[in-house]
Amino acid sequence: GAGVSQSPSNKVTEKGKDVELRCDPISGHTALYWYRQSLGQGLEFLIYFQGNSAPDKSGLPSDRFSAERTGGSVSTLTIQRTQQEDSAVYLCASSLRRAQPQHFGDGTRLSIL
Amino acid sequence: GENVEQHPSTLSVQEGDSAVIKCTYSDSASNYFPWYKQELGKGPQLIIDIRSNVGEKKDQRIAVTLNKTAKHFSLHITETQPEDSAVYFCAASATNKLIFGTGTLLAVQP
């Protein structure tokens, strides 16, 4: 069946621009997660959505980062005023519900010039 | 804070040999321990997981062991094949988020 879908697969933008990354979770999965993978920091948690509950934003590195999940399905991660240190692969995962196995998409590779 | 240490960072084995990757976690509340395989340009793929009420789990050539007292868990791959070559990540979770180890680059030499 269809897995987690992320778009775009690659994004190159200039420092200071805003970017939006999209995630389509596996159908029927109520939990959705964003992680960031970079050479210096490894794989780090950013934000978690579960149904209609308030998201866990504890991993967002600064107030330039925000995410939303509309209609309990698609999610977008927005980075405002991008900086070079934002360059990384942004991974989305979904799980059937809380505390169930997480399944990842192939990520968006973000490069800030 | 929460931390997961993973060793070794690189591992080279001959085809047919076994490979073992070890992880240690710091948060005693952790109760879920998945292992992921990541190939170049792809997202992490879940290969096996274990919960804290079980000491060992096996799936064909892959097994995971958990020692809660020592806060250690390990991945064992037997009869390695060239297609097992990839980066492997351990992770631990006490709540919703996964805390990942730093990864092991496994190279299986034909």
C-alpha cells in the first residue's frame, strides 16, 4: 500500500526565504511526526500531532519553525527566514496511533544557499 | 536529557558472518525500542522493534535483545548478505518521540 509521501523531495532556496514542506501520512494513521536529519545533529524530533490534541512542539529549534496538520491528515512544516544551519533532510513519519511503530517517508532535502 | 549511544559507528563484515550493533539509553522510562535501516537517499525503514516487557525478539535473520537493568539493547544480524549494507539506527521512546542513536554504517563484503 501507499507509504508516507513527502514533497518536494529536494528544495534549494536562498537564505532569508520562507519554505513549506508537505507530508501525506499513511491513510488511517492518526499520529504524525516531523524529524530533522543533519550531519551534525543526527536524527532529531521536531513536532508530533495526535488527532485533535494539541501538538507536542517541544523539539522545534526556534520560533521560525512551525507546523500544522489540517483535517487530521496532511501536514506542512514551515520554516521562516531560512538560515544556512536549517540545511538538512526533513523527515515525516506516521503511526496508526500514539505509541505505535512509526513509518517514515523519504524526506525533503533542504539546501539553503 | 534523554540520550541514546550507539556503537560501533562503522562495521565491516564478510558475507555470511554475523553483525552486532549495541545501544545504551539514559531514560529509564523508555519502553519501546525500534531499529531502522536507512539506505542512501531513502527514509529510515523499520526492521524490528521490541517493547520493555520482552527480553528478546527474532524475525528470520534479525534479532533484538533488551536488558532493562543495564539499559542496553542490541541488534543481531546473522548470515549477512551484501543487501544488508546500509546505515542502521537504534531508537528509544518513553512518550511519543523517538530518541535516535547516531547510526552504524554496516558494510557487508561479498
